[in-house]
Amino acid sequence: MPKAKISVSRGEKPGTPQRAAPKARRTAATKAAPRVGIVSLGCPKALVDSERIITKLRSEGYELSPDYAGADVVVVNTCGFLDSAKAESLEAIGEAMAENGRVVVTGCMGVEKDTILKAHPGVLAVTGPHQYEQVVAAVHEAVPPLHDPFVDLVPPEGLRLTPRHYAYLKISEGCNNTCSFCIIPSLRGRLASRPANQVMAEAERLVKAGVKELLVISQDTSAYGLDLKYATSPWQGEPLKARFLDLSRALGTLGAWVRLHYVYPYPHVDEVIPLMAEGKILPYLDIPFQHASPKVLKAMRRPGHQADTLERLAAWRKVCPDLAVRSTFIVGFPGETEADFQLLLDWLKEAKLSRVGCFKYEPVEGAPANALDGIVPDAVKEERWHRFMAIQKEVSAGLMAAKVGRIIDVIVDETDEEGAIGRSQWDAPEIDGSVFLNGATTLKPGDIVKAKVVQADDYDMWAEPIAGQAG
């Protein structure tokens, strides 16, 4: 297997590829630590990337193989700076495929995924430069690490900053949208979805570790899989499409609450609503509408059919009456007139969204919106923000009052000597409301209990657990 090859620059000489004598092929089924081979091509920066990858893998118990025959999987870190380097990278991938057959491709040429897959369609995964997490995840998929709870410093589900009973599940990076107020695509690149089986493997590890609620996140959740052309990957012995509906359905089989965040209202979102009605995933959608005025939405480079959106909301609620829609809005966007803002208020009254956040527009360095005319004074932004929140408070109070007397499921977030504080299926942690279970001192975080709502205000509820339940 080649050692690292250093690209030629002034005063440098190219490294010489070396091959070790073949050894008997190991398998992932053995109890010994899995072994990874690495072919590192290109410049010293690529070599550092390779070092980071193998450092991470070694910390997880993988061993490094000096040859193809002894490796359970081979990582090829490619170079794509020159045409000659690309040719060498394709040759190295081909050699690894011929000698081993289980190959993960990364590095600079990884941005030309179609070229690589056309030449070598059998590779396990292709990632771009600096995508260490994706490389390691692909290795995990090919040959899972051995986990020893008595030795390993990191649990199999990884280290998290959230409470034990809920976790965020990121399904993609980047975004293909070009909203004029946003610079996320320039910071994080275009949409890059994770293969469906990698997402599910992580979700399964989290649930096995005690997670009761999975909060699905990305920059554009409903666009999931578009960049992969909805490619299938094996999960539980069956092909699973990298598609919003298919992933939602699969996540709904794990026995945990599944909450969908940052969903654009594309037409195919309609297909997910029946899963909510059936109780497979939570009846909750976080959709960043941002505004309702067609003129403002056009300036924002957002979909601008507010009447159609109202019809979609009505259709969704007909299928799933318990659906909660959360959204965020921006007031004071450049060019927003009083008429535009009044249209937004009227729309808000009719839409009856369950949870709403509102932001006063602030320019972001590098955003196209900075060049727009019609800057709204700060005092006007402030006044509009207060009017907006007052309208939504009325809407929310009416929706919350209708829940009094209902029996609902509550997930407990914290407890003290006075009782427990939790959330309903309509509330995401930290951004939505709470359910107060006064006197419920025997509950513990992560318990999911049924409780009767006895009081509600604009945003929160008070409830009494139904007697005779286990936590």
C-alpha cells in the first residue's frame, strides 16, 4: 500500500510508493480490532488530513494495516489539483478496488463524485476535503468499531451536550437556497446529505443509549437526499432511499419521538403528514416562512405564494388535526412597507401557527440583502416587532385554551422537590413552551407520561399525571 506521496515543490522530491507483502485478508466478523489501510496522495495539507482521520480511527480502537490484504477497509485520500493528480488518484482508487474491494474515497478530488463513481462505481462512499466526520462514518458503516465499555473513553453514541433523553440528529450539511439575507451556503457549502443508512445507524445508537426524542435538523431538511439523487443504501437488509419521506418513515420505527425541524414547504412534505396522523412521528413541523408579503418574499428570494401556503396548512390539518406548525419571521426587511407588514399580520391571524419566533432584520456581512433599498429605521422595526408578537400572543392563547381538559403525552425534562417540568408533542426543547407537572416528584428526566391539562396560558400548560402509570 502506498505511503504518503508528497507533491513536488521547490526543494522537495516526490515520495516513492511502497507495497508490503500480501497477508491473509481479515474480516469484520473476527473479534480482533478492525483494520484500516490508508493511501494518502497529494500535498502536506492532505497528509495532515490523513493524520487526523487515522488519529480519530485509532482513538476508536481501529488498527492500521500496512497492506491491502490485511485491511477490512481502505481509505484513499485523493488529490485533485492538476489533471495529472486526478489521473493518479483514479489509478490509486482502482488499485485499491482491485486489491481489496472495500474502498472509501475522500480528499480534494472527492468534489468530483460523479467522475469517481463513473470510473469506480463500487466504492463504498465518496467525500470531499476536510470531511473527517463523513469519512469516519463511512468507515463505521463498512466495518463497525469494537466497543469495550470498560476501556473506551467515549460511549458508542458519542459525547453530547444535550440531556440524555433527547438528541439532535443532523441529516445533511449546507444548503442550495439563495436567500438574500443568508450566507449559510458560502459558509457551509451546497447541500451535502448523509447516506440514509448512516443517519439510521446513528439514530439507532442514540435510541439504544436511552434517547427518547430525536430532533431532526439540517439547513433544509425537506431537501434531504436531493444531492444524492435519492440513492439507496442498505439498512436492516433492505434498500433505504435517501429521501425525506423514506427517512421519516424509517425513523418512525425506532420507538422514539421524532421531531422535524427546518422544513421548507415543498409539495412532497404533504406525504409526511399521514405519518404524523398515524403516530409514527410527532405532529410537528418547524417551517421558516419568514414573511407573507409576496413583494418581501421575492426580495428575500423565498417562495412567495402565501395564499397557497394557507391552503396547504388547511389540507395538512384535515389529515392531522393535532398538527403543530412552528415558524420564524423577519420584520423590518429592506423595502418592507406598512402595507407589507399589515399583510403579514392578517396572514398570521388566519394561519394560526402554534409557535412563532420573530426577529428584527439585521444586515449580515456578505449577504445580498445589504444592497437593497428601503432600509427600515430601527424604531419602526421595534414597533412592528411588538405589534407582531401581540397578534401571535392572541393566536397562541386561543390554541392553548383549547387544550385544557385534554389528556396528552408529556416528556419530562427536569425535576425538583416541587414536581416536574416537561414538554408536549407540540413543544421542542428550549424554543417552545413547557408543561408543568406540579407535585409529580417521583418522575425523572426522560419519562414519558400521560397527563390531563388543567390550565394553560399563552405559551405553557399545567397538567396532572394520570394515576397508575410507570415512568
